[in-house]
Amino acid sequence: MAEENKTTTQGGGTGPATAQGKFESSKTHARKAADDLKSAAGVMAEDLKSAATSMAGEYRDKAEQVWGDARDRARTLQEDGEQYVRENPVKAVVTALGIGFVLGLIFRR
């Protein structure tokens, strides 16, 4: 293993210039790998951002639809209640008084 790392020159010793070249080569390779990782991370971030934006849009549309449905149901219930009270005023007043009396008993305790 030590023999693999040693480079011999014509004089038989290791060459500092060769070691410096290997160091520079390794440094360049490390920079290239870092740049590749940075660009890959940027691409992944953009993909995740577009996916999140798409999902947020879908959920917003669903929420708006549910909100609209709930609002329509509330209006329908209100209109039905008003119609019932107009058709049966005595029954509505007696029912309201009964509910008020029961709630008064409950909250007094």
C-alpha cells in the first residue's frame, strides 16, 4: 500500500512535484464533486418546490369547494328555518320558550 503512494523519480526518490500534482488533482476533483452535489441539490429543491406548490393549489381548491358547500348548506338551513317559523309561528315560539326554560335550569345550577 505504501509502495502504491510513492512515485519515484529518476533519482529513485519521491517527487514533491508529483505529490503536489496529485494534491491539485484531488482538490479539483473535490471541487467538481461539490459543484455536482450543489447543482443536484438545486434541482431537487426546485422539484420539491414545484410539487409542494402543486399540492398546495389542489388543497386550496378543495378547501374553497368545501367552504362553498358549507356556506350553501347554512343558507339552506336558515331559509328552511325561516320558512318553518312563518308556517308554524305558535309551535316555533313554544319550542323556543321550552328550550330557553331548560337551558335556564341547566345553567342556574
